[in-house]
Amino acid sequence: THLLEAMTRTLTKYLQFFDKPLLYRANNYTSTEFLQLQFGSTYEVSEPNPALGLRGGLRFLAQQEAFALELTALQQTLASTKQNITLILPFVRSKEELTQLLQLIAKHGLTQHAHFSVWLELATPENMLNLSQYPLNLIQGVVCNVASLHALSTGIDYTNPDIAVRYGKNNIFLKKLIEHALTSLKESTKTYSLTNRPVFFVDLSDYDKELLTQLCELHIDGFIVNEQVTTLAKKCIIDTQHSSLL
């Protein structure tokens, strides 16, 4: 009860203070991160490779009470605001997993709210290559997680900095992967109206001018970056668009 109240209060304060739509990314902690919390060892077990273990969609389905807590907090927040709230589902491994999660969300009555929407985070090559098979009619957007795509396509553990630092992003490959997913989305939803077609965002997190410049050529709906690099990212996008008009 206390956690639910704290979550709802935090979400409500955010909407009141910023007066902007809220993108809420559901919990994506690994077992290692949960073990670091107080009393974490009471509920969590150590996994050999937590980055590929019980997290994201799999955890939501395995621990539905915890996922229900997040859904209830969003439901209570929606009841007190007219701002748009988007739930981003991270690390969903398959279309079947997404379908089950959407059923849980619908059971909580969230889809009845006019100001609520669901986005799917594309975090694995499977997501990117098989996007056309996903229930795109039931979601309102997708967001590509570049860091996760880089880690899984390269075969590295992003939680191990000693390994991750050895392998820089292959921007040419990442662009091809993103372009394939974008094309699949457009082809699969070409009968939709422009207002009903899911939006396509890319989460770059850390600023990468080279990749951002290349992705601007694809006419992507939007980018997500860390607050510290927002100004740099905006300038890059404006400069790229200006150059394409010359």
C-alpha cells in the first residue's frame, strides 16, 4: 500500500509540475539489481547471466502482482489527470509474450482511458526482424533501444563495462536493423490511417552524432536521449534537416 501510494504520488506530481505527457517505462531490473535492494535476497535468486534472465516481459508474467502494482499506479494517476500517459513495455522477447501482457493491461481497465497508450520497446534482434508478426493493432508506438540492440547483436553483456568498452557500435548495421523494422511497421500498417499508425521512436540514450545523423535520413518520428545531451541532439537534427534542404 505504501509503495503504491508513493508511486501514484510521484507520477501525479510529475504531471502537475511539468504539465507534459508522461512516458512511463515499466520496471526492467535484473535479478542482480533487485538483490542489491534491502531484503532483496529474500525474494531473488542469483542468476548466471542476469542480463538475459528474469527481466522485462518475462518477469511481468512470472510476478504478476508486482506488474499489477505498476498498472494500478498508472490507473490511479489517469483518474486525476487529462494528460497523456504512455506505458513502455521493455525487453519483451516474443509476440506471444506481448499478447499476454496486453491482456493483463486490458484486465486492469487501462485501455479504456482515452489518454492512455502502450508502446513496445524493441530491445532484441528478434523484435526488429519479426516486428510485422506482432499485434501492432493493439499498440500505439514502438521505441528501439539502441544500447540493447548493440549488446545483443554483438554478443556482449552490457552490465560488464570491461567487455562492453571493447566493442564500439556498428552504426551501419544498427541503421540497417532499424530501417528494416521501420519498413516492416509501415508495410504492416499501410491500411491504417495516419492517426492510428503506431509511432516509431529510437532511444539513443547517450548522444551519438554519427548514428543520429544517419537515422535522420529515415524520417523517424522521434528520438529519446538523456537530458544532459538534449541540446546537442536537437542541434544535430536541425543541422541535418537544414543540410538536406540545401
